[in-house]
Amino acid sequence: MDNQIEAAQCCSDSVSQISVSISDFSDEILLNILRFIPSHDLMLSVNRVCRKFRILCLDKTLRAHIHLHKNYTANDDAVKRVLKNLSSDIQTLDLCGCYWLAGSTVDQVTRCKGLVSLDLSGCRLTSVRLSHLLSALQSLRSLALDVGPGFDLHQVSAEGKSALSRLQELKQTLLTPSYGVVPCCSALRILRLYLEASEGWREAGGCAQLMVGQSSVPHYQNLRWFSARLAPGEVNRTLLALYLAVFSMRVPEGLTGLVLSVPGPAPPRPVAMTALMESMVGNTVSALQLPRTWLDGAILGRVIAHGCPAYLNISRCSSPGFNPLHVMLSAGRDLSPLRSLNLRGCGRGPIPESCGKVGEEMDAESVKALTECCPHLVHLNLSATHYHHTAPAGQDGHLCGALGRLVDLRSLALPVCALAQSAPVNTPDSNTNLTSGSLLLGLKKSNRIGVPTYRPRTEATGGACGDQQQDRTLCIQPLLQGCPHLVELELIGAGFSSALPRNEPAMRKDPAACPWSHSVGDGELAALGGLKFLRKLTLAHLPGVLKGTGLIELVQGCRELQSLSLANLGSLKMMNYTQALLETLTYCTQLRNLRLEQPYFNGSAAFFEVLSKCQQLRRLCLVSRQGTFQPSAVTAFMQSCVDVIMCHMFMNGTLVTCKMLQKTLLDSLSSSRPALSVVIYPLLHEDLDNVIRGMPLCHLDEITLFKSRVAEEPMKL
């Protein structure tokens, strides 16, 4: 026995002395690791490390699919070399959002004769350049592109139009009223439209010109998927109507996906929609979203009767006499295939006036029943509603308990008041109005009435104080325990509106908060630190946050946090969580995107010095009415953080100061950062909407403009 022990010790000693390097891993393990390295770095740097890596980099699984989306370090020279060296092997090329690449670089794509899928969204593309590309890429089956002013389909050659006729999938971002390349794509099975035309084209009669050539648009008998996402504006609604009018000529028989996202008031339902919905009724629909006035109980019930879609977006579709949730639950059909559901703004009617806030009240009982019928939900959006827990004494019945049963849930959006355990202690009444519209606001003490002060765990000493804090967060525990793998979480106050709208002047007055949301503060934020896998977090309109100490414990627990968006926390008359924010940022070691919107924010040297320690930071957006910043601090921050490629600031500086700082940063950093996007502009300036239109759409949509993103897009199944 002793000999066996000695032998085991000798083996362990010998193993500990063996040095193992990454080159000793198997080829399969190394290939899986190399797939996470940007394509241009892989082909231009990694293959020079050693002979084994050079051989592995020749593997077709690494060379067939080149994805440069969000690879901000890929400059023109690097991309040209990749396209030259791998041209014979590339089958899929994704340049989506590579707005910094020159037109001459895009021309090099013609080398890749075997391309099957090409995404040029955001790239500089003219009609002539597109013609050259299509003429060389005769194997192309999937294409994504932007259609800008001056686009002329007549400049596309016969070979290019022949390639378009074989396309099966097309994604078009229309920056001007146009049919783009759609008239030549008669074999399409998937058509995705992003309508981003500005209002200026309405004056030029852009849409009127399309109506003349409407007969040239072909019938889409092979179409299986049609989606259109609109930016605000009448011109985009008119453009959508022209595209939908095509379906009145011939309705596709196999359409299974129809996603129409129309912000603001929806246009009248076109004549073609009736026939289009009739054609879908006989199919198993995979995705459905319609404007609120186009969807009713009869349509939704008939669609679900033939099989529940995997993606269903019925955002703000509730109306008197029509509750989408009731229709779904009363259909008597299997709802288990549902994976992504957007119920944003869908309630059962206005909340009582005694609550002090106007809005839709969540039908909590229906939501709880839904969690039983849809146990495999992955994405769920319940924002823009109110939930006020009023269960009888002795019964839990909180919404978080029902949501905790969704073990597959990965992204969730909730109203802030949904985390309130009970009614606020001192709810403002009609005699003592303490909402933002009260004349007495600002004359009271800064301490919020009815909101207990949160003490971090390091300060709490147990006893009554500790028990009180635990009771406040008790309702959240079933959600944290039942959904420990949440990756994305949004807590947005019902009725919240960003101070940075898209096509309107900036807001000068903040909306009132739901009284119940005053009960959600630092204690609840600290409890969210239990979500160890959280990567995206949005917190908006939480008036109950006093000092922000809960943020510190939150990020200490969520070590993988990559995107953080904070808006209107605590008091709106002064920023009372500055010190906590600075300490919070010291723990954000993996943070890549930061959006901060807060009135009276001070962009001091201390803030930017702490922010510079977030070495992974790539994109920064600051929005603050009456906010200030120090130009020298911003310059020092941008020079020290060499990986930051986006700096968008909308605050209270003068136009001259903002433009000078913007020019200084662009002149000094553009040569070393090809993807650099710097926009610094006064928030309340009348020309802000024109500045917003000039931003890269990828940044504008993903971070600069505030919106709920959970369950907004159909998930990739």
C-alpha cells in the first residue's frame, strides 16, 4: 500500500513538472478557440505565430465565413489583404456596419467569386459600384445593402440584374424613397426592409415618383418572409404603403413570417392586408407583428389556430374590447412553441386615478397563466405597463414568482413598479401632490418620503434594519433563483421618455414616475447582483434610488456585464449618485458599451479618469439636460482609451465649445482609429435632428437612441 502511495506521489510530481502550452492542445480545441479571433487578425497575425497555427489558419471552416461586423480595428489595408488572400475560399462575407471602409475597399469584394452571402449594410455603395459587384458575384443568393440618394437601378448592368434575379434573400436599408433593387429580385423568399428616409424627401415628392413606376414591381409568389421596420416619419409610412400595395396584385401562398414595426400612429390598413392575412391563415406562422390598429382578435385567433408562432410581437396592440393575452389563452391551442413574446404596453385598461399615474395596467393573472402555457420562453417584454402587487395577506402571488418558472428565459423587460413588494408608505394624494408637476417640488427636503434608506451589506449590522431590507427584496428572489441564466434585463419606468428623441426637439421636462416605483431602490438593485451571467442591463426612471450604493453590489455580482444603460435614477433636480457611479465603474472590467442619461450630470475630470480604467470600453453615450463637461478631461480620456471608437455627447455646452472639441478629437485620433465616430452637440439645439440623421445607423440604433430592445427582433432559431 505504501509503495502505491509513493508511486502516486511520484506521478503527481512528474505531472506538475510538465509544461503544457497552447500548441499542445488538439486541433479541434484550437480551431474552436481561433473562431473567436477577428478574421483580419487571424489571417494577418495569428498565422505567423508558428507552423502549426499557419496550418490551422488554412482550415476552410475559418476561411469560408468572414465576419467583420463590429471589428472596429479592421482598416482598409487589412480588409484588402484578407480579401486578396482568401478570395477563393470566402463564401460568407459580413461587412455590416463597416461605415469607415472606403469605396475602393468595397470594390475588392469582386475577387470573391464564390460568395453566396454578402452583407454591405452601412458601407459606401453607389449604383455603379453595385453593378460591378453583382456582375462578378453570380453565385450570390443573399444580399444586404443601403440604398441612398442618387441610387439608379438603370445603371445596373444586365449581368448584375441577372444575379439579382437569383437572389433568395434581400435586406434593404432605404435612406431615400426607392424600391432599390427589389424590382429585379423575382425569386425572393425573404425580404427585409429598413425604412430610414428623412422627412425632407416628402417635400421633394420622392414617394410620388415611385407611384408612377409601381407596375414595374414584380409579384412575389415565392416569398416566405416579409418584414419592414420603420423610422418615425410620414414619408416612411407612405413608403411602406407602396410596398404593401404590390401584394394586392398577387398574394404569396407560402408566407409564414410577417413583421411590420411602425412607430407612432399607424397608417390606415391597406387593402392588400386582408388578402395577405388570409393567405397566412392556412400556414404555420413563424413570426407575426402588425401595427396596433391592424391587429384584432379575429386575426390573432385564426393565426394561433394553425400553430403558435415562435416570435410574436403584439406591442401596444391592446384596445377596448381586444386583449391579446386573453385571445391567446382562450384559443385552446398549444402555446409551447412560443420563444419570443413582446407585450410592451399591452394591459387590460387604464390604472385607477388614485394611483396618481395614467397608463395601462398589466393583466398579471393572464401573464401568470401564460408562463404555464409557454414554459420555453426565451425573450419576454412586459415594459410600458404598470404592475401593482395587491395579493391578499398570506398569499405570495407576486409576478416575479410566476416569471421564475421560465427556466429558459434569457432576456426580460419589466416596468420598475413590478419589483415593488407592496404599496408605497406615503402615496401622494390629491391634497399633497408631490409629483414632478407640483409647485412645491424643490422646496422639500431631498430625502424621499416613504423610501427607507438602503445600507450596503458591509454597513448593515442585522437586526430590524437587515430584516427590513430582506423583506423589500423578498419578491425578487423567485425570479433570481428561477432564472439564474438571464443575459439581458431591462427595468424601465412606465411612461419614461428619453430626452433624446429621434425626429423631434429634445424634451425639456421629465415625465412623472409611478408612485409604486419609489419603493424600488438600492436594495433591489443590490439583489440583482445574483444574476451572475448578466451581460446587458438597462435601468431607467428609478426615483427610489437614493445614493446608488446598490449599483456597486450589483456590478460586483455581475462580473460579465458588457452593456450598461442608466437613465434618470433618483432625483431629477440633482445627480445624487455620482460617488457610487464612480465606484461602480471601477468594477466594470468587461464593460464595452455605456449609456448615461441624467439631468445635471457633471462630466468632470474625476468621472473620465475613472472611466478610463474600463479598458474594454468601446462606445460611450452621454445625454444630460443642464449637464456639463470638461473638454480637457474628455480629450485625455479619449487619448488614454485607445479602443474607444464612439463618443456621443449631448449636454449643455455651447455650440462653439462642442464643435471645437469634436474637431479636436477627430483630427487627432481619426488616423489611428478608422472607425472613430465623435458627435458632440448641445442637447437643446434646434438642429439636433439633422445631426442625428448623420450618425452611423449601427451606433444610433444600438446605443445612442434609448429604446426597449428585448424581444424587438425575431430570434434566430
